[in-house]
Amino acid sequence: MTDKTALVTGASRGIGRAIAERLAADGALVAVHYGSNKAAALETVNAIETAGGQAFAVEADLARNDGVDQLIEGLGGRRLDVLVNNAAVFGPGIDATEEEFDRVFQVNVRAPFFLIQKALPLMRDGSRIINISSGVTWFAIPETVYAMTKGALNALGRSLANTLGERGITVNTIAPGITRSDMNTWLDELPGAKEGVSGITALGRPGQPADIADAVAFFAAPDSRWVTGQVLDVNGGLYLGPRAPLHH
Ligand SMILES: NC(=O)c1ccc[n+]([C@@H]2O[C@H](COP(=O)([O-])OP(=O)(O)OC[C@H]3O[C@@H](n4cnc5c(N)ncnc54)[C@H](OP(=O)(O)O)[C@@H]3O)[C@@H](O)[C@H]2O)c1
């Protein structure tokens, strides 16, 4: 990906950081976006540069109405080849207040939509858009509002892929399963949680951020040129079915 520029939202931590590191290792100049955690974003930039790659940090609070404009401004007019919408917040469920509901939709849906809209003039024909959704569109969790936002992202990807095909821009969606990050500290905090997750995962462990990043790298690379409008589950075989006989 030499001479290509990638923007990864929420690249200060977790899955976004792993995606930024992977795309930089593949040769891209990476814009490492963060919301408030500057120190963590600079750690990502530092890790990329130490590994011989190129990156710079961009701040923008995507919960704010002007967050997307701030992010676009932070790109300093650079052309973009890859846009990864990864930043998101988790929760709440049916007891959500209207403010909480709006905030989760703002960060998880409104921001990616308007970021795509405002980034498109910077994107060359043949560019890549990759949205990070979740398996919670097909398995139930109590955090209904979060699940709804990810359903919206899946719909966005399919619709947009059809619209942007004439420019050769592909739009694909990755749905991680249960992956180690600050969103899932319960994996280590709750007794038996890690074993429980391993027990419902065909490959027998929770995901690592790099497991997701490597799949993103495929959608960002020339090899995926004929794939668009797809949702790919990257989850080690989560909930494929019972892993032990149902009867003796
Ligand atoms: N972890 C999982 O098991 C899992 C499963 C399925 C899907 N996903 C999806 O994968 C993506 C990454 O998740 P993760 O687990 O890596 O999350 P994470 O560790 O909680 O990191 C979230 C990232 O989003 C950024 N962010 C949060 N709120 C923001 C805001 N208001 N404005 C700007 N940036 C904001 C954070 O920036 P700061 O550091 O500045 O706060 C951080 O970089 C998300 O789309 C998530 O829904 C995760």
C-alpha cells in the first residue's frame, strides 16, 4: 500500500490500533484518529514509526456535531485511499434515556455516515471503505441500542456499495465477534468469562485485535478488488452450534 493514505477512526486503542498498525505495516501512511485519548493515539503513532511505518494523529470527538468536520480538517487536504470506520461506543439497552440513545447513534452511525459523505471528495476512484460492525446484528445482547447501530451500519454498507460502484470504490463491513479490548474488560474480570466465550467459539478462544486487523487488510488491499457490499464475520466461529453432543 505504498503511496496510499488510510484513515482509521478510533485508532488510539483496541481493534482500531491493530488496524492502523497493520495498514502501516502494509506501507500506507495512516491517519490515527482518536476522540479524547491523545496519549494512547501517540502510542499508536509511535509503535507504527518504531516498526518503520508512517502515521500521524488526528483528534475529533465524534459525539459532537462538528466532530466530522474537525476530523476532515485534521487530514490537511490529503487524498484518501482507505477509510476505516471503527470508532464506536457500547450500550445501552431498553432502559436508555433519549440522550444516551442519541449519543450512541451519533458516534456509531451518524459520524460514519457523514465522515463518508465528507471524505468522498478526497477519495480517489478505486478507494476502499471498510466499516466495523458486530456479530450482535445476528445474536442477541441486552445492549439493544448498540445492536441497532450495528444493524444500521450493515445496511449502510450494502446500499453504499451499490451507489459507489460506478467510481470503483468498494464498501465492505467486518463483524467481529468477542474480541479483547477495553470494550471487553469483563473477559478477564468476570470469573469463567474467558472459558465461557471459548466454549461457544469453534476456534476455542476470544478474538485478538490483530485477528480483526488482518481481515481489514484484505478489504484494503488490491486482492479484494472484486468484493463489495459484503459483511464478513470475523469471530473464530462464534455460536456455530453446540460444541458438545446434545445427548448421549
Ligand atoms: N471488542 C469487541 O469484542 C468488538 C466486537 C464487535 C465489534 N466491535 C467493534 O469494533 C470497533 C472497535 O472496538 P474496540 O473494542 O476496539 O473499542 P475500544 O477499545 O473501546 O476503542 C474505542 C475507540 O473508539 C474511539 N471513540 C470512542 N468514542 C469516541 C468519540 N466520541 N469520538 C471519537 N472517537 C471515539 C476511542 O477513542 P479514545 O481512545 O480517544 O477514547 C477508541 O479509539 C467498534 O466499532 C466496536 O463496536 C468490537
